[in-house]
Amino acid sequence: MGRRPKNKTIIKKRGKVKPPQLLRGMKDIIPQEQDYWDYIRDAARKIARAYGFKRIDTPILENSTLFVRATGKHTDIVEKEMFAFTD
């Protein structure tokens, strides 16, 4: 038998196997929806360029300790607007 991967995509709970679920607020954009989202992104890009904005790419996920350290453990950002999960 091989070693179990560190990153568990299936969680065993009381003997039942639970399939992976999307993180709250995150959604896959499937091929049938790509044209729509390309149109939205292109329109937003044109408007931003017209006002002199340039593109930046930020991390999609951040380590939650960064926000806890910067804003405090008991703030709306940490308690209501963040989703933390264990890898």
C-alpha cells in the first residue's frame, strides 16, 4: 500500500465518506459560462483602462494568520468575512 497524501480531499466521519465541497463564496466557472464571464471581464478591463488603472494579480487565498495578526481575532473581517480551513 502507498502512503496517504497529506492533502485529504475526502473526510471520513463516523465511518461515512463525505465528498469534497466547494468553499463558501467560491464557484467554478464551467465552459458553458465562459463566454458570459469573458464579456464581463473585457468590459471591466476597458473601463479600468479608460480611467488609467493597470492590472494587478493578488493571491486568491491567503494564510488566515495574516489577517488575525493585522486586525485582531475578534473582528468582523475574521469572524464573518473569512473562511478558514485546514490543509
